[in-house]
Amino acid sequence: MTIENYSQFMDNFDQKMIEDRLIGSLEGGFNACEEICDRWAEDPTRLGLRYEGVERDASDHTFAELQKRSAQFANYLTSMGIGRGDRVAALLPRTPELMVVILGTLRAGAVYQPLFTAFGPGAIEYRLGTAGTKLVLTDAANRFKLDDVKDCPPTVLVGRDGAGSAYQNDTDFEEMMAQQSDEFTPVRVGADEPMLQMFTSGTVGKAKGVAVPVRALMSFYVYMRYAIGLRPEDKYWNVADPGWAYGLYYAVVGPMLLGNTTHFNEHGFTPDSTYMMLKKYGITNLAAAPTAYRMLMAHDDILSDDDCFDLRAASSAGEALNPEVINWVDKRLGCPVMDHYGQTETGMTACNHHDLQQDIVRVGSMGFSMPGHRVVAVDAEFNEISEGETGQLAVDVDNSPLFFFQGYTWNEKDPFQGKYYLTGDVVISHGDGSYSFAGRDDDIITTAGYRVGPADVESTLLEHDAVAESGVVGKPDPERGSVIKAYVVLKGMAEPSEELADELKTFVRKRLSTHAFPRQIEFVQELPKTPSGKIQRFILRNQAREEVEQGQV
């Protein structure tokens, strides 16, 4: 396959050439399941999913099978009065049932809402309640989390036989599916109507709702085809969990949109299980967060000198890769790794493209605008900056036909300024249309590839009887990028202790999630604040950095 020249491709880019690859249209509407599943189901042997299980055997699932199973689930939704625009959530690990729920929800014209399996009851309750979710699906391992969810919607349970006696009145997934017809005509919705209901962390208040419209399929196509460089013969695996945007957008919707098989590994991430997947399935195209590559590099010693892989391309998103990791991937995994940049709100917008020949690929750079987008950097007065200057990364919405973010779903303040969407990320301009990440202008913490809003952790800590105030920041960590550290002010009678610190960590882990709890807690007399009472997290961040510099890990 010929790699096209980036500059020429951008000069000749036409949204119509992307729309023409889809069954639906901007005028007539789309059905996401029809686009990512049905169109490939005519070949009864074509695989849509390869699954590596924990307690059950590995299995392969054709597009034809997934089409029928998704029709059964869509019929169930219709029988429950759930359809166009209604939110359906899944608190499920990476299993074939999860894929069926996603596809069936989309087939019915409803809106799929992911729930990460590490979420605790508080995070789940907020997302279900805010979205007005009509139905939630979960499994025996996660069902107990819904016990403390106020006004929890009706529940369908995968593997009810393995759940406790208290849950035997839940609808059993397989029994329900067996009662449904495997024929269901996909419901097409308008291009600007939602297909996915996401939530993104913020620095002030709770997570923000992001409704992803079905027109985003065109942006997903471009990312997969030109940045990931996905080819028909590729064996593609995106390590990211579909409970998050990068996993849902580009481990499920994206590859299947191009007709490629995707891979689910139900095991939690470990270097051993990752190396196993790469070898067993002959993965040729890999996508993962920088943390995954760093951990693989840190455990290079589990490989022998004779170990080799079939990889030809690797991609990274979530934070900048350092030169050491890039060189290791090239030498040990045997392929180039490209940095990509995006957000839950926008999908990917700036990339180093595997299948568009760029004049230059800078180490640690997020690259150039993805086709269909014009990414720029602006100063404090929203003027576009010049070479060598630092400014906020933004998307020129007026000149970005594939930009799909329509604003936050529930009255949150939207990050638009005139024609620009402001990302909140600070970059350095190279003067040629490419940028390098410099930092955040807010307080988002990226830890082990997950983006965590400090406000979520702080508000959860405040639910504990002993906590009066808290300030949460990211502390640099060589393996995870950052770890979450909380500075905690206790109420009058409470006494600082290691036991209390452990209790607070467990409290947040159970209430919020297992990835967003503070691994370090420091008890302080007061927090630095502005005259108006706002926590000055930048002072706490500086303290945390100084601790690292002084060897206080």
C-alpha cells in the first residue's frame, strides 16, 4: 500500500470522500451498528472479535454472529420501551457480551454509555443519574457495586447463576437473549444525534457529560486509516479499556468501521499478558498508552534474546513518549511508535501519521493536524502563535469539517472562544503546523494512562467523617507518569496516622474507583488558597515535584 504525502493529502482533503465510504449519509442519517458490523456480515467467515478470557476459553466471533446477537439485544431494548436517544450503560469487562451490548444499543438507535469496571458506587451513581440511564448491564463480579447506587435503573445480569442469592431476581442476560428474534432493522438517526454518552474529568466540580454524535464515525475512520495506519491485512489490538474514550472509540468502533478484527483481552494489564497477546495473535498493529510501553520496557528482562514479534506499527496516546521508550519500541518490538493527541470531547485531533508521509516526525511531538481538522495554538488574547512560542492548543472549528464536539451535555461551561475550541493543554509551536506538549493549564492528572480530575478525588475524600479539606495533585512517577497525592486537613478530633491514611485510600478506592485513589496522603494543617478561597494546586504540585527531586519517592 502506497503511503500518501501528508501535505498533498491535506491540500486535497474532502469530507465527501470519507462520507462516501459509509452506508448512511449526513442528510439521511446513520446507524453506527450498520456501519461497523452489518456491512461486513455478508462474509460468514469474517471475524469481528477475538477474545482472550480469564475463566473461560478464548473464542472468535464473526461479524455475522455479532449482527444476529446485536439484533436480539436491540429487540429486547425495544420490548422495554428503550430506543432512540435513550442511554444504556454497561459495567462489564472486555467480553463478547460487552461487544453485543454496545452493538445492540447502537442498532436500536439508543446511546451506549460505558462504565469502567474499576468505578465505585459514587462514580457510577453520578453518571447513571446525570444521564437518566434507562438500563444497566453488569456481571456477577461487579453487581454488588449497584447496591449502593441510589435510583439505580433496571439491571440485566450476565452470568446470573454465578451471582449471590440476592440477585436472582435480576434479568438473566442469556435467558433474555434466547427469547429474542435475531432480526432487527437498524434505526438510523440524524448525523448530529448521539450514539455514545461519555463523561470526562474536570478540575472543578463533577465529571462533564459528552454526547458523541454519530457523525463522529467519519473522524474515527480518518484516525484509524491514516494515523493508526490500519490496513485490511492487519491484526490490530488496542490495549485500552472500552470503559474509556480511547478504548471505545478506537478499540471497538474504529477498527470495526474499517472491517478489521479487534481483540479483547479480559486480563488486566501486565507485561506478561501483553507479550502473550502479541505472540499468540500475531499482532501487527498495536495501540496503547505510554504507561503500557514504559511498563513493557521496565520488564524487558522477561523476554529472551530469541523473542520476536510481528509488529509493523505502534501508536501511543494519552501523554508524550520520551526518547528512551521510542528507541526501545523500535529495537525490541521491531516497529516505529507514533505519538497521537486527542480528548474525550474531540477524539484524536493531532497525530504523527503512520500512513501519511510527513516531512518530519519529532521525538516527543504530538505531530500535525489530523485530516479534517485544523489544530492551532493561541495566546492569552486568542491570537495564533508563531514558531518557538508557547500557547494553548486549540481547534479552528470553522475550518475543521470532521470536528464533532457539540458542547457538554448538561449545562456545563463549554470551552469555546469564538471559532476556537480550547483544549486546556499548553504546547510549543514548531512553526510548520506541528506541536509538542508542554503541560496542562489546569490540574488534570494523568496516571498510568488514565486522566483523573482532582475535584472528583477531593469531593470523595470530603465524604469521610475525618476530613475537613483536601487538595489533590499528580506527583511525578517514573513508571506511571504520575501518582495521585492528597494533602489532607483533618477535622478537630481526628489524629494523623498511617492507619487513617490507609483508611482514606481504601475509602476513595471503594467509593470512587481503583485507578483514582491517592497512593500518597500527607496530613497538613492548612492548604494554600487564593484570597477567594480557591485551592492553589500549583503550589502543591511544586511541593510534590520538590519531594521527587529530593529523593522522597
